[in-house]
Amino acid sequence: MSATAEMQSKISAAKERLDAHVREMVEWHFNPETGSPYWLEKAQAFNFDPRKDVKVYEDLDKFPFFQDDDLRGGPVRRWVPKGLAGKPIYVFETGGSTGVPKSRVVCDDFRIDYELFSDTLPDEFFPKGADWLMLGPSGPRRLRLAVEHLAQHRGGISFCVDLDPRWVIKLIKMGEMQMMERYKTHVIDQAVTILKAHPNIKCMFATPKLLEALCEKVSLKKMGITGVFCGGTEMTPQFHRFAVEELMEGAYFAPTYGNTLMGLATHKLPFDPADNWAIIYYPPSPRAMIEVVDPDEPRRVVGYGETGRVRLTTLTRELFIPRFLERDECERERPCEAYPWDGVRNVRPFSRFATSVVEGVY
């Protein structure tokens, strides 16, 4: 079999797996015995029957675009599928710099997502049994518990800092840049103290801005850091190259794109110089898919290499989110050997938004 034919076979197999997963998840979420009150109520207004009429992934276009304002406020239990009744529930928040934050109820998805992500990390740089530093937001966000579980799953312990990203955003909006810098210094001081006190920390999570601020204070190499998992709303090719060539000092740099609704999209493997430091991500198919669509016709996926808006579909037993238009834009990327489905390149805030998004520590 030629390389092209082998790749096409992988793409076809991944598509069949996705279609089967779609049927299973739609049956779960719209079956009166297992579905959530939210979707069972919504289904009454549809002009189609999800359980009968959704056979393949493309059939999800029958659903209206998901409006994330439905995630603001309660009762949050309307999102819990009946099939998961009685399981312990977490509530994770996203956004919330203004107004009521959006909430997502979770049982095990954050554990599953990060165990799958763990499989993509090279043990040479993220040693099993090593401890971690979580240099990111604390409080009601899933990231703190997710990184903690990642560390535990790999046999380590996660050390965390106190960080309120909403306060950082407020300071920026008030023009209190000096106070914002002092708060950032406060966060970095916590990280340096932890690193100096616990020599078994070999791995860490950090946002791009906090990673750069930490490296201004200490050498990752001297601190014993061998692997960095980095995630932020906007990571540019320039920062990617800067991080690898200047900040890492030989440590492995694992860029990711994720959010509370999707889970975690991992970076393209292996690193290819031909990509010119582009940040290329692939979603965790079939649990979530991200596509690049025409902003004016968001049912239409753009061509490879073309720019469009990110459209998210989440398909887990805990959460069904069809056709949600994210606040990001990027270029559509071809499937690759490790991930035989579409990816995205150089994700950044959606340029058409009238007001710029304040990213704060991200």
C-alpha cells in the first residue's frame, strides 16, 4: 500500500469511528432514560428526531448553532444526563470577566481528557513519577484539577499557585498596569519559591505570559525542568520559536489549545521544521471536533489553508455541544500521520469582534 493510500485508509477509519461515536452519543443524550433535562426539553422544539435522523457526523448540521449563553446561571443540574445520576458532580467555570460566568458540569471528562493527553507526552522529558508545577489559574476552573490529575496519572504530585485571572483582567480594564505587574510578580514569586523548595519538580504547566515571566527570574534548566506543557488563548509562531530557542534550554515544549467545553487539542507530532513554527493542533476525536468554517456561512467548512472561524462540537457522555462558534479564528490544517482528521493552525482571537478580548494572564 502506498503512503497516500495508507493515509487515506487511516482517514476513512477515523471517520467511521467518529460517525459511530456520534450515533452513540446522540442516542445517549436524547434517550428519555439517559439524556439530560436540557436536551430532552430542547428536542421537543426540533423539526427532526435526533435519535432517528442523525446517522453520521455531518447530520449534526440539523441542529441549530449552540448558544453558550445557555450555560450562564442555573439550575446546572439540568445539564446532568439521567444516565449519570448519583455520580459526584464538579462545576467548572469559563470566562466570567463580566456578568454571570458560564458553567459546565463534569463527572470524569477532565480525567479522561488529560489521560489521553498524557499518552502524547514523551516520557524522556515528562518522566513518570516526577512532580509538577501548575502555573496557571486556580479557583473554579477545570485546569487546576486537570493538571493535578495529569500529574497523579503519571505518578507525580502537582504543586499549585494562587492565581485569580479575573482580577488580572479587571486591573487591565482599569488601566492599573503597574498593579497588574505587581500581581504577576506575586504569582511568579510563588512559583520560584515552590521550585526552589521541591527539587523533584521536573514538569510544569504554564500560560505563555507566565512562562516568559518565570524565565526572566530563573533558569528552567537550573531548576531541573525538563518538560513544559503550555496553553493559552493566543500562542503565536513567534512565541513558539522564542520558547523553544530561548526559554526551554533543552526542555520539551508541548503547546496545546483547549477550553472548558472542548477538552484538549494536542500539538502536531513530530515537530516539522517545514511548518515554520506554526502552532498546529488536532482535536481529541471522536470526543470533540473543531472545524474551520466560513464566518458568513458557518455551515460551510473552508478549504485547507484557508482562514475561518473555529466551530466546536463536543461529544462525550457528560456533554453534548453541537456546532458552537468559538471566539477564535485560524487556518484549516490537513490530517497528519498521528491524527488522521482535520486540524487547525495558528489559533487567535476572532478578528471581527467589535471589542478586543482582554486575555490577562493567558
